[in-house]
Amino acid sequence: MNNNFQRDIDLGLSAQNKTLPSKYFYDEIGDALFVEIMKMPEYYLTKAEFDIFKNKSQELIKVLKLNPSTFFELVELGAGDGTKTKQLLKALDDQNYNFEYMPIDISKNALKHLKASVNAELPTVRITPKQGDYFNVLADLKQSEHPIVVLFLGSNIGNLPDERAKEFIQKLSDNLKVGDRVLLGVDLIKSESIVLPAYNDAQGITKRFNLNLLTRINKELDANFDLNSFTHQPEYIEQEGIARSFLVSTKDQTVAIRSLNKTFTFAKNEKIQTETSRKYNDYIMKGILGESSLKIIDRLTDSQNLFADYILEN
Ligand code: AVI
């Protein structure tokens, strides 16, 4: 990880338009800050998707065309704490659906906590966590003859640039059998007055989340970023449906990254893009599905129409 981290930071800060990859937000501190972000009143995404899972679990089961007597694998990519998924697990379990829940995550620790909480709250649900890369695990599952339903929630796909999201979908489709289904949760395109505050909460948690990237570089790559000389700046262009987060240098400055043996200069007001959070509609979704075999069969939205769970079939 550290070598990739070093290489990616070097590449991003050496570019004409500086960038830092958002996947590096998630160290232990970043994970904890993201949990806090999800509780912020402005961050509607998690609450809206929870609303779908809590109040429309029956409809979800129906549109996923699940058959109570046919065993299926319910695979979740990047499961987190499973708060939303547990609503669906409970509904399936209450109606005696025959399934196994397989959360896949890179973090052993996250899986350990998830397994413990599912065992405690839903003791009759069969859970088999799989640690590792999504696609390696899916490639293994493809060997089984059981139907698969993949959950990929939280608009996590929105953090990939469109071309990467398209590649991801193609790969996902290649790793599934004909007829397997995907529940893909995405944030919907909406006005700036709702989206921007979600990335700029009044308590400043998102700001700390963004700046934590610099703390991480300071710690792990022996750098000397002055956190007081960069500010958090989110932007949103509704016509595109893309929110972007930046760190902006508040003065002309030079930063040394000793493990790279390099210095980087930042002009006053120069921006480092740290994240892309794409929002969707049917047209954008169809573009992302591209030439893959995944087709939209339905979508469910929350009561305020902020967020959508698309049901795709391979
Ligand atoms: C994880 N991901 C979908 C979040 C988002 O909304 O793009 C990450 C996030 N960044 C700032 N706030 C939340």
C-alpha cells in the first residue's frame, strides 16, 4: 500500500492540475470521520438510502424477483457497518428466504464487526464474510450455480470518474452469470442548494475529512503540509451532476515530501482536486452501463426522491 500511496501522491501533485486520489481518505481517522459525516444533517445520501431499505424492503424483494424457495447468494461490495443492509436481511429472514449473506471488504476489521453485529441482531441469517478484492471474490462465486444478487450501495460508484465507473460495471458484469442481479445505490442529480451543503457541513467534519489527506501524507510520507494553509472547497455543477472537493492553498508555499526527496510548490488559490462525487439520472446510468450485459429493470427512490437504488440484471 505504502509504495502505491507514495507513487499516487507523487503523480497527483506533479500534474499540471494537482489531484489526490479520494481512496486515500480512508485510514482509521478517515473512516471515523466518514461515520461522523453520515450523521450530519446536511449529508442526506445515507439517510435517503436507509429510507428505501427501511420503508421499501418489500418492494426491493419484489423488484429483485427473489424466489423464497431458491437459494441465492447476497453479495455486498464494501459493506461498511451494514446498517442499511440489515433492514433487507431482516425482511428476507422474516419471510424465510433461503440465502447466504456475503459481505466483501478489503478491511478484515470491518468484516469482523459486521459479522458480530449480524450474528447478534439476526442470529438466523447465514453470513460468510469474504476479505479481499471484489473481483477476485466474484470470480470465485461465478463458479457456483446459485443465483447472485450484488449490493453496491451508498453512491460509492460516484467516486469513480465516468470512464472508471464504466470499466467497473463492465468487469462486474463479466464476473456475473446471466440473470444475476445488482442493486446499485446512487445519488440523484439535484439542485446545488441541496448537494453543496452535503459536502460542506456546518460542523466542519467534511473539511476535516478532506484535510486528513494532508495529515496522512505528513505522517506516512514524512511531509510538512501546514494544515492551516489549505482550505476545504466543494463545488457542484448541476448541469454535469458532479460535485468535486478541493483543497485550496491560501498562500504561495512550498511543501517538502521527504520520503520522495521532493518539494512541491503551491500558488496562492491553487487547487488540489481530492474527490469526484457523481450524481445520476437514467441517462447517465445507461451511459455507465455502456456495452455491458447489465440492464436497468427497475429503480426505487426514497420518499423525497433524493436517492435511487437501481435494479440491474445481467
Ligand atoms: C463514499 N462516498 C459516496 C462519499 C460521497 O458522498 O462522495 C464520500 C464523501 N465525501 C465527502 N463526503 C462524503
